[in-house]
Amino acid sequence: MNKRPLAVTIIGSVYMLTGVIGLAKHFTEFRTQNPFQYDMIGIGLIRLLAVLCGVYMLRGHNWARWLALAWIGLHVILSAFHTLPELAIHSLLFAVLAYFLFCPSATRYFRAAGSIGEADGNAQQPGIRITEAATFTSFIQRMNSLAAC
């Protein structure tokens, strides 16, 4: 099992903290007179996505790093409608996160965690990986061909 890179640990932790602090902040703005404010629901879901990204990045799920990059990408798009410094900061964060989440050590970490059985430490079939590109049927076909041997 590959050791988690420090950059992934820091980024995952920052995502979790950002989500939790954001949820707490927006929870205090919730008013009982108008409990179904749609912007509050959307903001809450975005903050919850940040928490999920952080938790699952730390667990080595490849989809979480893509979702984390999409999350900051959404902020780049939204900040384009605000001030230029805000756009510059979010764009810089996007570039830094993309670099550290897709550097070779991070890629090895996320690939190793995606191997069958490797997340719990006992890889059953070396060389077989479940990736985003693999479909369920192709996975079943591979398993059947291995069982036939």
C-alpha cells in the first residue's frame, strides 16, 4: 500500500475544514421565518461536497480528487462574475491544487488505493484495477476469464 503524500493530506484536511467551517457559518445565517431559502440549500450542498472531497481524498478515492478540482473550478467560474483579485486567487488555487493532486506521487497513491482489495491491505489479483474508465461488464468479463484459468 502506498503512503499518502503530504500534499494530499494537507489538501484533504483543508477541504474538510473549509466545508465544516462554511457549513457552521451558513447555519448561523439560517432564519426560521423563511426556512426554505434555495440559496442556503445550494451553499450547504457545496460545503458538504467539500467535506466529502476531503474525507474521500484521504481514503484514496480517485473520484474525490476530480471532484475537488471541479469544486475549485466552480469557484473560478463564479469568481469571474466578481472582482478581478478574487478571480486571480481562485485561479491560482486551481492551478496549485491541480499540480499537487496530479503529481506522480499523488497519482500513484490514488491508483494504488483503487486496486481490488488493496484498500484493506490484501490485494487479491495483482494487475486488475477498477478505474473510472472500466465498465461493470468489462470488469465481470475480466473476473470470469481469471476464474476460468
